[in-house]
Amino acid sequence: MASCLWGENLNSKSQFTAEVIEDTNGVKKAATTVVSVNSTNLKISAYGFTFSSPTIRVNYIPSNSNITSKKSPKIQTITCKKGSRVMKVTDLRPQCPKGWKKP
């Protein structure tokens, strides 16, 4: 059923988030939640909350979002100018030093 809901082949490496919400006002409640997957089952557990009308919301984190977060950051180079002087700055997020400008 979980594969039908999320349209993915779920396995033990699949990631989920779970939260407990009160139906009357939509406020998230403090609770202990666990979502586990094995070859045949998706088990959702929530406990440690106290109110009479809970909603347990489970979200699937697609596996492609994990792949994009593992890519190494791209190093960039920019050129900065101050008067007739030119300087190149290389960094993950390069910025010109104070008093220098990008031409």
C-alpha cells in the first residue's frame, strides 16, 4: 500500500518524516514518532502525546533528494576591481573584499 501511495519501490533505506498534529487547531504536538521499512512492511509508531483528536502525518522523502545533497559544492571564481587593480577571488560563495567591486 505504501508503494501505491508514494509511487516508489520502498526499502530499508527509504526515509520518512512523521508528525502528530491536533485536529482542532493544527498545532504540532510533541511526540515520539518512528517510521521503519523492511522488505514487506511499513511500520508507523507515534506515542508520548496527550489529546483526543490526533492526526499523524507521514511524508516520504524521495531518494533523488538524497543524491542531490551528496554532490560536492561548485567552486566559483569572480573578478574584482579597485581602481586599476584587478583581483580574482575563488571560493564556494565568492565575494569581493570591502572597497572592491565586480566589473
